[in-house]
Amino acid sequence: PYAGVGRTTTDIVVDDAVVARYEQGLSRVGLNLGANLGRESDIRLGGYIGRLDASVAVGDPGLPDLEGKETVSELVWRLDTQDSPVVPSRGTNSNVRLSYVFDSPDIPAGFSTPRSSVGLTQLSARGTRFWSLSEKDRVFALGGLGTSFNDEPLAYNQFTMGSAFQLGAYGAGELRGDHYYAATGGYLRQLGR
């Protein structure tokens, strides 16, 4: 069992400028049942019931104010063979998530959009792999993909991109969409100690 309260902000960016800001608050209680598939992997099935409050903070993002119950189920598989959570010298870290939204706040009357998060099914997978070339030299690969299948979720349920090693030229969440894929690789060299 778990409980949590969180608040996120979604910036709507056009031509490198934030034109609107949308804030979402979610308080929830949930239950996960899982099994260890070894010392480096686990699988969990669970769900939560929560209260979602979303509203326009600045500008006109073209999104509705929402308030109400949200009910979601999730199936998650994780694998972590990396030797460090910061900058590993070797190993793989991957996470696969399948989720389904049973219930989400209603779109207010008078707001017209083909998008909805009710009945939303999403699948996402992300992984990183590190290899050591020497004590100070490492190479890595990162890949990820996500799909909303034929659904068109509201902005707070869309996939976001923009982070270190994942399209880092963009701010976190600057790119968003119903589907995504990304792959990158690189070389790291330790300087100093």
C-alpha cells in the first residue's frame, strides 16, 4: 500500500517561449502486488484511486480546468544490473510500464476537445546500458518508446521529453505527444578524481 500527494506544472512552449502554464495536483492511495524475479528484477501489478485537480495558471494552453476522481491500474517490470545509480561503469537499467485509466475527471461543459484520458491505455519502455572501456572511459546507449495506441490523452497524460541524455537541448517536458521514441548514445570520460 502507498499514499502520496504531488503537484506538477506543464509548460506549453511555442517558438522557445513559455506561452501558458497548466498546473496539476494529484493525491492518491494505491496498492501494488509484486514479485522479485531475481535480485536484479521485479514485476508489480497495482492501481490507485486519487483526486486530480488541474487548472490554468498562466496564459491559454487550450486545456480545461479539471477536478475529480482518477482511477488507474499499472503493470510495471524493472531490471537494474548497473553498478551505480549516478554514473555506472557497466550494466543495464530498464523499465516497462503498461497503464490503463478507468476513470478521470469529466471535461467541463462548453469545452470542446476530442481528447480524453478516460479509457486511456499506454505502454512505455525505457532503458540505458553502460560499458567500461577503461577505468575512466565509458560508453552508453539510451533508448525509449511510448504509445497511447489509438487514444488521444489530455496534456497531463502525454509523454514528455527533454532531459539529460534524452534530447537535452530541450527543457524537461518541452516536447510532448501521444507517442514517442528516442535513442541516443555517448562517451563519458572521467576528469580528475
